[in-house]
Amino acid sequence: AFGTSGLGEITERIYRKEDSNLGWRRLLFSLCLFNAVIHERKKYDALGWNLPYEFTSSDLEVAILNLEILLQGETEIPWTALRYLIGEVVYGGRVTDYWDRRCLNGMLVRFYRPAIM
């Protein structure tokens, strides 16, 4: 299972998960890229985020677990549920500024949409 190491690392085994469906690899890659952008914005202080936020590797780990759970047994990708859980709960739970939350969710819409499939 993901997260047994506690390091939040994405391994080849996770990426090439055998029982995956519905574009697991594309969704996982997009989520990892979103995570990287979130962390990169922290380097620019007030130009990146209005307030400093402590995003951690556990945020990515929880987001991947949510992705895995939401895709189990589904015939269609639940885009709205994915974006809500990741944007409002996992990452957005740390974001307190309205404009930062708006920015985060705006970026997530670009990374999690049917066009990536």
C-alpha cells in the first residue's frame, strides 16, 4: 500500500499499479505535477501565496489515497468529487486566504479535467 515508507515517495510500483483503471497513470502524474506547482509557488513568498502555508509530502500521500478510493469500482471519473476532495479538503484545508484558495482551485481545474485523458 502507498505510504508504508512514510516518505511520500511515488514509486514505479505505485505508478504501474496492476489493478488500476480509468487513466490511473495520467491522473497520478497530473496530481504529482499539481503538487510540485503548489510547492514551487512557496519559493516566491507573497508573489506565490498571500500567506505562508506548510504543505507536506503527506498532502500528496493523502491525495493519492483519495484518488485510489474514488476510482475503485467506477466506470466514469468523478471529476467534481476529485477536485473537491483535493482542492478543498487535502490542500485547501491548509489555505485560509480567499484569494489563495481561489488560485489553488483554479490551478487544480487545469490539472484535473477531462482534457488530460
